[in-house]
Amino acid sequence: MTLVLPIPPSANHLHTVARGRKIKSQSGRDYAANVAWAVKEWRRANPRAWTPRDGEHLKSVISIYPKDRRRFDIENRVKAVHDSVFACFDADDAQVDELRVLRRSVDRQNPRLVLTLEAIS
């Protein structure tokens, strides 16, 4: 399964504190909504495709195509992606046993994150 998604906010910007409680920030909520829409469109285009099921062991490959050459921490993006995607499939991101994160070439016209998930035995 391969999804093309927007690049998420940094893990440092996923949560905020309001009235003494830690809550998802506006940028975190916006990203989760964008991912939910992308997954819905993917499911519509691929109705019979494999999707993660609860209890499966998974391999995740994340390729990030940034919009410019600015430095950023690629591992800081993983949590937002996995939480948002796995919420759409009622699965748990703790099922990921293999994880690979790749910084790809700059793409000013189409910055994106490509997530590939597959079951492993």
C-alpha cells in the first residue's frame, strides 16, 4: 500500500498546552484531517487493495521530498504520519516492526511524503 501525503508538521508542533492539558495543536488537527481525506480518496480508487489489520506485523518506508534545502529532522515527522494514517485504518502504529525514513531530492513543485506499508511475516 502506497500513499502520497503532505509533509507533516514536526513532532515539536503536534501538541500544545491549553488550560493545563496537553492537546493536539491546530496544525496537528489540520494534518490529521488532510491525511484522512487522502486515505479516503485512496480507498475510493483502490477498493480491493490491502490495508493494515490489527495484529499484523508491518514494514513502513517513508520518503520525504522537501520543498527546499532547509535542514529538518526527518525522524521528527514519523509520529504524525503514523498516528494519522493508522487512525484511519483502526490499527496501531505499534505494529510497525521495520521502519525506514528517506530524505529524497528537493521538489519545489510537489513537496510530499510517500508512505509505503506492507505486511511482513
